[in-house]
Amino acid sequence: MVMIIIFSSINGKTVIKMATLAPEGTKWHGMMLEMGQQWKKATDGAVVLRIYPGGVVGDERDMIRKMRIGQIQGAAISLEGLSELNRNVQAFYIPLLLEDYDDVDWYRERISDDLVAGIEAAGFKLLFWADVGWAHWFTKHPVRLPEDLKKTKIFTWAGDYKSAELWKKGGFSPVPLATTDVLTGLQTGLVDAIATTPLFSLSSQWFGVANHMLDINWGVLSAAVVIDLRTWHKIKLSDQNIIMKIAQEMAQIHQEKNRYDDQAAIAVMKKHGLVIHTPTNDEKEQWKQFIQTWYPFIRGAYVPEEIFDKMMKLKEERINMPKMKSKSR
């Protein structure tokens, strides 16, 4: 999921053109529309937001590149795009490390300063975090164990060479594609496995081809809205405060309601042919053991060593803590 924000001044107004990979009509798209309406009202029309959904402006890495050369000034991007600004965000996508949203909140609270500082050092202001959902494996054929997944052709983000190399070291077959080409790739057999959220699989209709889902939380898909600091500093302070306040309020509403939409999406897909494969405790343990053998490849190459080591120390602390009951699976 990515949103491009273009700031321009027309008749004294700041016009923000925002594009997103989220399809029109999704709750994420609706949240951004609502945020724009509130920005306009609260700033007396000084800030105007226009939304362009459905990925009409390209993929996340293209958006990062365009921000850096000044063609656009901001974005709402997933961990994939954020990793171009601060690789420490990859700590949240260490497979199977986080089990539920209690974990997400607990870990994020403890490493948030590392993430925000790195993003600001790259020249961007972070407005808010929002969790999009849990990535599950959607495949054209049943997958229950790592050996099953190794027989598939896995989608990876185009341009993410480190991720592709990591998959190869794990014994997998990655196929780099733009997200806008995933459906065609599934239909033609170019790829037959993708880790994505149930909500995005439903809204993009990927599940119609990859109609098997492994019921295990592979990793949390988070997003954040960032604005180029050069642009941010051009907005008067009072409007900055208004924009930030409204953005964080919208994020809080999303976290309380929409971050738990996975189950509703799964229910809809099951009615249309999705087959759920729930791993046994033994199968879950096999996945965890495999991931641990993968840690030496993840550390340094995919997740910076310092933040990886910090996450491992936090993991030991977390194991010994009682956890509150979470709504997430």
C-alpha cells in the first residue's frame, strides 16, 4: 500500500495530490478521504487533499525515488517503502517473531525512537503509524510446511534485491514483480505464492487465483504517512499542528477498528472458494525452527545487525511476560 503526496500552491492554498495502491472503496482509502476533508475544514481551506487510488502512480520504490528528486513530497507507505528511508523498520518483518497486535504494540513502543530518528535523518516527517493487517501465505497449491513453500514461485517486490537474495539463501524461488503486475503474474503462472494481508488479497482479487491460505501470521504489514521535511517546514506552524493532530486521530480510529478486519475478509473469501490450511502445533514448530536457521542470513543482510540484536533481546524478555488477550489471531 502506498500513497503519493504532491504539495503545490494554488491561489495561496496547499493542494495535496495523494495516490494509493489501496483500491478505491477500501477502508484505508476511505480513511484518507475523511482525513482530507478534516484537513480542509480545520485549516479553512488552506490545505486541500485529493486522492488517487488503485496504484495509478506506480510502486513504492518509484515513489521513494520521486520524493528524493523532488517530484513528489510525501507518501503513505508500507514497510517495503519505509525500508528505503530507514532499514531498521525491517525489524517488524522478521518472520513469525510477532504473534499478535499485543506484540506489535509492545515491540514498537520499545524501538519507536530508532525508527522515527532514522526516518527524520533521511529527511522525512512521520505523521503516524497504522497497521494494515497480518501477512498470510496465499498460494495456488496447498502449503503447510517450509518444504511446500520452496516448491513455489514467490512474489517479491521489484527492486528489492536484498529480499530476493535472502529468499534464495533460504532455498526459495523469488520472482520480482511490481505489485500492479501480481494478478497477471498469478494468472499466467509467473508466480504462485504471495505473502499479503487477507484484506488486500480480497480487494485485489488475488485470492481468486491463489485460493489456498496458510493460517499463520507470517508478519505484520504496517504503513506510515511521511512528508518531506523541506515541504513540512513550508507549512505554517498552526497548520502543521492541525494536520498532525487530525492524522494521529485518524490513525487511532484505524488501529481500534480496521486493524482487525482480517477475519471479516477471510470469511468473505471462504464463501468464494478460499481454502484455509490451519497448521498443527507440530507444523508451527517446524516453521519456527526453520526461521531460526534463517536468522544468520536475515541479520545484517536484511535487518541491520544492531536492531536485529535488539529485537532478539526483546524477544527473550517478551517470552517471559504474561500477554493480554488480543483480538488478532
